[in-house]
Amino acid sequence: MAFNPSSDSEGINEINITPFVDVVLVLLVIFMVTAPVMLKDSLKVKLPKTLTSDLARKNSSVGIAVTKEGQLLLNGELVDAQGFEARLKDFAKSAPQTQFLISADAESKHGDVVRVIDQLKRNGLESFALQVEKVKDAP
């Protein structure tokens, strides 16, 4: 029996790459899901401190927190009502496109949050959002 290349019983000449592609896609999804979690836990970033900031640039974001006692924190700094109003006027003049993220304690008064939104609108600062947490076991 000699090798006859013209016989009808030829083997498979192509490699089936479908299982390989399936495995690679599954690995890609696994890495895409786990990479942010691993990076967040492994990176400990200590930001440098400066005397100046870039808050005047467009599309900057500022955090406003309302505690359950009604205290206001602007970017983590405790401010009183007059100081808050003055800072909002500064934002309205220098960076009217600033986006504000309002985080209110679940036990804070509704009126305190409405007052913050009213102060933003009175100063012409219309770009804001309310921060909430998603319920883990929601249907």
C-alpha cells in the first residue's frame, strides 16, 4: 500500500478554530469583568497636593454632600450656607458648565436637598444629578 494523494479518503485539510475562538472569548469576558476589581484593590493612589486647581475648566465635576443634620460639604469641605452660596456664585461666573453630583444621606431632610437644588438653579447652574445606591437584590 503506497500513499496515493488522489484517493477519495482524504483527511480534514482545515483546522477547526471555533472551539479556540470560544475559549478566547470566554477568557476575554473573564478578564474584562475581573480587571477593574483587581486594579481598584491593588492601586493605592495618594494624590499630590497643589495650591491651584483646574475647577475653572469646562465639564468639571463637583460633589455636594448633605448630611442628616443638614450640613453641606462641597468637594469634601464643610461649608456654611453663606459660604456655599458664595462658592456657587463663583462657579456660575468662572465655570457655568460645571456638573454637580448631589449626595444626600438617606436620613437627611427632603427640604435640605431641595434647598441645595434651588440654590444651584438660582445661580444658573442647571447641570446636576442625585447620587443613589442600587439595591442589590432588586427584582
